[in-house]
Amino acid sequence: MPVSEYTPGIDDVGDLLRARTFTTGGQELGTFTEETRPTDQQVLGIIEKAAGTVFLSIGDDIPAALFSEAKHAVTLLTAMMIELSFYPEQVAAQKSAYAEYKELYEELIGTREEPGSLVLAVINAAEDGTVDVVTHLPKPTGTFPPTKELIW
């Protein structure tokens, strides 16, 4: 499966990163154009880089059931790269959604020591042919039964 199967378009990135789709005149476009910062061409270049990075984590032969999750991972990484490249002062001042995008991306991709849900789903599909498309749900926390008495 070529990377293009899970490569988002500029509209997909604009849907996630709406705050960056304003013209210099202040009109929200909902997508990137030559009038936005970054421009549509700059976003396309960043999408290509992000897709290549995700490709290195999950490969090019993933089940079709995981295309949506893979596309979401590329979209998140693209948003992170836009924030770091065009708005680093806002990232440093924590006035950017970068940290939240990074958390979501890491849940999908993870690290070499602790692979994320998408990487695990691709590994499982390669090993036994099963596809778990609900792997992106957060891990449960707490205990059951509760350790404290519940008061109604």
C-alpha cells in the first residue's frame, strides 16, 4: 500500500488546524490557500514530510481498515510541524495546541519501547491477520471494584 493511501489533503489539515486558516484580513477559510500562513503549497510540503515519517513507523502495507487512523496520525504530525515551524513562540509560551496534538500523535505512534495503538494494530495485523480498529481508545485508569466506598 503506497503512502498516498493514508496521506491527508490540505483540507484535512485545515479541519484540524482551523485557527491557522485565516487570511491576513482575518477571514477564516477553513483550509490553506496562498493567502494563509502557512500557504497551501507550504502545507503540502509539510504533509509529504509527515507522511514519510509515519511511513517509517507503520510501513506501506497496512490493512485498509487502518487507513483512517494512519491518515489521522499524518494529519496530527503535520499540525505539530506547522505549529513548530510557523508559530514557535506560541508553542514555547504554551499558547498553541501543539502539546495536545503531540499527545494524540504519541497515543497512535508511541516509541520504540512502547509502541502506540496504531503501530500495535499494524504489528498485530502482520502477525495474525487481525485488525483492531478501536485501538485508539484511551487506556482505562482506576480500579474495579472501587477502593473507596461509594456514597449515593
